[in-house]
Amino acid sequence: MSRKMLISLIVLMAIVLSGLILVQTSMIKSASDIREEQFDQLVRNVLVFVADQLEQEEERLARISAQRGELPGFDNPIEGFGNVFPRGSYDGTPGMMSLSFSYSQQGPTGIYKEELKISALDTSQTKSLIGGLKGFMEQSMEQQERRKQWLRNTDWKSYKILLEDRPIERRIDSTRLVQFLETGLKATEINLPYKFSITNSNLGRQSVIMGDKDFDLRNSDISSQTLFQNDYDGPKPNYLNIYFPHRKRYLLKQTGLTIIPTIILTGLLIAIFAYAIMVIFRQKKLSMVKNDFINNMTHELKTPISTISLASQMLQDGSISNTPTTIEHVSKVINQESKRLSFQVEKVLQMAVFNEGRLKLKMKDFDINKMVGTVAANFELRVKNKNGTLTTEIKAENAIVKGDEVHITNVIFNLLDNAMKYSKDVPHIKVTTESRKDQVMISVEDNGIGIAKEHHNQIFDRFFRVPTGNVHDVKGFGLGLSYVKKIVDLHNGLIKVESAINKGTKFKLYFPQINY
């Protein structure tokens, strides 16, 4: 994939992902706004319900007052039923007696009154008086019926008008108000702590008449409802207010079922996008590394093959004298180049074995000090050929470890070979063994060109070679340090690198020590 196409793909994916995130964000906000509006509407319904209940409570009180003929809460209550008992009088005239019966009922719109008088001159009129009393009783029953009818026809709304003149704190029973609020909130399934108050806004100044003492008038989430809107003289500036301290938390929880899955899916989408981009770049980098590997491998394999082919041709076509010395020299060249070719192929095969997991280590106890001494002695000749020095410091007291001696030996050879290849003009290499707690440490230090810090973690990757611009003085496959890292890991060891540009490199290997 070309660089231009890769950038175009990334930009397109970013645009699509950004658009999707914007749509999801808009949907989440819309869902949150809808839920908030639903909640506010439920609260408004509760306040309307409470206001209606207070209206009905006052109306019921007006009807009761109309039936009883009295107004609760007034200093001069209206009198109850009138006196219906007969009154007798005697003015001193012989044989003269009179009886009078009266009834009166006062209401807010007038006085209902009836009166009956019966008089007798002497005792001879007793019979007629008794008859008159009988008639009075019948008339009294009729009066009772008329009274009931009058009460039924009494305008209770007039009582309501009188009740409306009371201050708001006397028109509302705080206990009943709380009951109405609890009933309304329970019906709407709003189970939240709340604060409420009754406020008055006369002259533009709001004051709390009743309710919670810690009610905050500055709260931005207050819902209000005008009280007694059906008053005869019009509604007064009295309001029922309520707010919920945990409203936002409640709404967030209610909308969480919609928001949380969306956030999770969006986060996963972003993570997948980032991972896809990372894989694309990694694959592109791996492709470049593989191409470099193929180029290096072609060169490394082609050189010995060409040399062997040329030597064989020289022996075959008789272009040189077939003296024993010449034949020995050509044979030696063929043998060395064959070994070189075999070594390069072996490296590739070793990495294939690692990748397929078919490598089997032959574990046994052996002495690191002896192994390092043997490797150094074998390698010293190559260093001296470049007029360099190879110094060994055997300091480990107990250097017995359990591992595959052949592979660990190859690890040390690889590190020494790198120290030779990447050294400056004259190599100076130092190999040291030390005891560190329960581990044996082997260090290989050189005075080579060094490794930049940003590449310290990459040098153990397969096929990776430290960039050197357009200069390719040192050939290789980029497999040596990858092999070293795998062998150390398989022995439960640890490898560290200390290096800087033009200051040399030092590798430290740590292997578990066996204590007897």
C-alpha cells in the first residue's frame, strides 16, 4: 500500500469516526433532554395536583361553613341556629296570657327569620290554646323543612369568597400540604428527597411563608406553581415551589441505560480504529524490514555462492596451474565460503524453529565461568587479527546454572560477533562474569558505534537493524539479537542493554543461579 493511499484511508476513517461520534453525542444529548423534560413535566403535574387539592380543600371548607353558618378562623364567628324555644309573657292583665315562637338563621348574605305568636285572654280559652299549640308544632315542622331548603339553596361560594381574604399561611394546612405532595410524588414514582416552600412575591420581593427552612431560592432547578388561581379577585402572588437536590444524579442514572452502552460502543470503535491504524503502520514497517532482510540475505548468500562458483570454475577450466598449493588454496576458499553459507542458512532455520515452537532445549547444569573462558579463547584470534583486545574478568563465585550450554554459548558468540562488526577501527571488547544475589551476570562491553536510546527496545525484534542512513558497511539479517533474546527468555533470564551513540554498547545477561 502506497503512502498516499494509506494517508487517504486514515483521513477517511477519521472523518467517518468523527461523524459517528458527533451523531452519537447528539443522540445522547437528545435522550438526556427528553428525560429531563419528562421529569420536569411530572414535577409540574405534581404541583398542579397539589394546587387543585388545596382549592378543593378550601371549597370543601366553604361548603361545611355554609351548612353550619360559621366561618372558621374569623374572630367574630357567625351565630349558629336561632332560638326556637317559645317565650311566654304576662303583662298583669287578668286572664291574659301570650306565647311567642321565633326562629332565625344568619348567613353571609342575610338573615332567615320566622316568628309565631299565640295569645289567650283567659282560661276559658285553654282549649283553643291547645289547638293553637298543635298547629304551631305542625307549623314548626314546616319551618324545619323550609330551613333545610334554605340551607341547600345558600350560596356557599360567598363563604368561599370570605375564606379567600385570609392570609396564605391561614389558608393552607402545612400537614395537608405535605400529604398532598407525598401522594403526588408517589403517584409519579419520583422517590427523591425534595425541598419545598410557599412563597409570596408582593412588591417584587420574594419571601418564604412556610416550608423547609433550608430552602434555597437561588437554586436553578426550582419548579413553581401559582396557588388559588380561581380566587374571585384573581390569583395572588403566592407560589408553591419545589426542587430536588439530587435531580442531576437521578437523571443521569435514568439515562444511563442509554448513555453507557453508547459510550462503551463508541470507545470500542475508537480503540478498534486506533488498533487498525497501529497494525497498518506496523505491517508497513514490517514490510520494509522484510524487504531489507531479503536484500541483505540475497547479498549474504550470493557472495559465498559466487565465490564457490568462481573457484569451482577455476579448477574446471584449467585457467590456473593445478599445483598442489593452488588446489589447496582454492579448496580452502571453497570450504570457508561453504561454512559461511551454512552459517547464514542456519541462522534463518533457527528463527523458523523458534517461530514454530519446535525448539527443544537440552537442560543440564554447567559452569558459566568455564563456558565464557572457552568462548573468549576461541574468539580471541579474530580480535587480534584486527589488532584489538579481548579482556575477560571472571568474578562470579558460584557460576553454576541450569540450561542448554550449546545455545547459551551461541548467545555469547553472537554478542561478541556484534561487538566485532560494530566496533570502530580497533575493537576493544571486555567480557565479565559476576554474582548478583541469586543470579549469574554476564556482560559483553565494546567500544563500538553505539545504539541510540530510542532503538534500545527494538533491537531485539526480528529482522530489525539499527538505521545507518545510506551506509551499509555491516551486513546481516537482523536475526542475531532476536535469537539472543529468545534464548535468554527460555532460560528465565533477563537481558539489558546500556548504550549511547559513539560511546560503545554493553549487554548484560542474567541467569538463575543454582546453589548447592
